Amino acid sequence: MAWTPFQLGIAFLMLITGSINTLIAKWTDMLKAEGRDHGEPREFNHPFLQACAMFLGEFLCIVAYGVIHLINRARRQSGGELEAAERPLGEGQEHFTWRKAFVFLPPALCDMTATSIMYVGLNMTYASSFQMLRGAVIIFTALLSVAFLRNRLSASKWLGMFVVLAGLALVGVSDIVFGKKTDAHGTNQIITGDLLIIMAQIVAACQMVYEEKYLSKYDVPALVAVGCEGLFGFVVLSLLLIPMSYIPAGSFSDTPFHTIEDPIDAFVQMSNNKFIVLGLVGTIFSIAFFNYAGISVTKEINATTRMVLDSLRTLIIWAVSLGLKWQDFQYLQVVGFVLLIIGMTVYNQIVTTETFKKIKIKILRRSNGDEEVLVTEEEVDRR
């Protein structure tokens, strides 16, 4: 079935905004400005403040929900969609009320932790590696779902996980072997950044398992769920910036007083380089539109298409990084990317034995020179 113009639009919006989000975050990391110590201009190394910007973008999803809700209310006046309280619930579901909003606090804390760690890792490694290594969340989510949700994984999912793991290993090896030796961070920091990103996926997997176990019982709209997590993440992380300004981090930190975070220094750098402000604003709005587009793709098309688009944005990020000379071409990374895509398609059962069987039938029919010649499944299996 052909896609409608709206479906094409949201798919394109998801692909572009998702790619821009990672690229603009890396670009912001590379910008230099004088800080509160009035020393030499240095890179904008404030991952926790960047995470706050991301959560603010997620919170904007509630604004999008409000606009959509008002539009739907106008349509309902002419006998359209039911109000939330009138909609039939799924089996075991409960109506969501704002009093139950604190159910989003635990996943918000997981998201806050994972995002902050990933931004620290992004500051140390390549944007393409950052995006590819996030694929590790599939492995950890599957393992945690088996342990805590008692889910049983099919053989195809185990195979997909194994292929994804092989792809991740190649991406990591390519950074170690072929990483730029002249890079300002050095190979050791690139490796550390990759490891931090993988560690963050364990926390992200905890978030997904929690959401599957506890949030699926509510009829909460997806935009509201994202917005609530964004609100909690922004408030909690903003408060944590205060003690972070006093906790020493040693050589791990590039801030003037080598603390975990220094929001005052960040704002001074922002005042001295307006492009940093542009980068943070870009992060806010790109993540907001990306979440809206992603949810819309799942609703209007399917979750499989969303996964495919998410994989394609990895390719875009990698291509742009090469074009901007943020990294050198690494053939191992290409192989790793291909393995990641294959593993994800197998895990999500986009490619199944039935798919290969249909392909073999088409090949056999074409070899017979007649598209109408029927080939039995037994003959396909035999050949």
C-alpha cells in the first residue's frame, strides 16, 4: 500500500530531525569559547547541561499533544473520536489521570542517567560511533525482559542479538585500530567514550523494561508519556547541577575548577559564542520534533518502519561525519554497520524464513521464464 503524503512527511521528519539531533550535539561539543576562568577558548564540554536541553525538548511534546488535542476536540464536535474517558480500554488497562504522573519518575531517572552518560561519551568519541553503539540497547533490553518479565525469546531474536553484538564489536575495534591518532581527545578517550555509551544502554534498557511492565497498563498518550519523562528529567537534572558544581572530577572534567559540571562556566561560554546557544536550541527542537515524528510513524505506519528509519539516520550521521572530516573512513565500521542493520532486521523479524522463501520462489519462477509457473514450498525447500 502506497504511503500518503502525511506518512511520507512524518517519515522524512523523523529521519532528518533524528540525524540533526546527534550531529548538532557533536557540533556543539566542538565549538570553542572563553569560559569563566578567562583563559584560552576551549571546547564546550558540558554534557549534563546538554542533557537538560534534551529533556526540555521532550517536555515540549506535551505542548504538541495539547495542540493535537485541541484539533481533535474540534473534530469530535462533529461526531469523531471518543474522549479519553470514553474510549474502550485494552485488557488490564487503567485510565490515566494526571495524579498518576509520578509513575513516569523512575523511567525519567533512568533516561536522565543514560542520556547524561551518553553525552559524556559523545564528547569523547565520533558521532557515527555514538549512534551505532546505541544499538546495544537491543541486547540489554532482551536480556532484562527475559530476567524480569519472563519473556521467552525466539531463535531469530537470539540470532539477531548475536549479529548485533558482532557489529558492535567491529565498530569498537575500528575506533581502537583506526581512530584518529591526531584527535584532540586521543585514542584512550575514544575508547572510554565508546564504553560509556554501551554502559548507558544498560540503563536505557532498564527504562524500556520498566515502561513495558508498568506503563503499558495505562491508556496514556505517547506524547504525554514522553513529555512527563522530559519534565521530570529536566527538573531533577537541573537541581543536580547545583551539587555537581562542587563535586571534584579531577582530570575527567575540563571545567575551570575540574568539577563534574559547571553551569556558570557553560553560560559564560554561551554568552561568548552565540553558536553554542544555537546548538542547544537546535537540540531542544530537534529532539521534540524527532519524538513527535517517531510516535507518529509508529501510529500511522508501524514500529518496524520506525526501526528502519532509525537505522537509516545512522547512515546519514556517518556520511555527514565523513563529509565534514570529523572522522576518517573506516572499512571495519562499514562492516559493523551492515551487521547492525542485519541483526536489527532479524531481531525485529523484518527478515524471516518466509521472506527468504518468497524470494526463492520469485527467483525460481523467473528462471523458468514464466511468472505464472507455480512452485511448491517443498520444491523451494529442496532447491
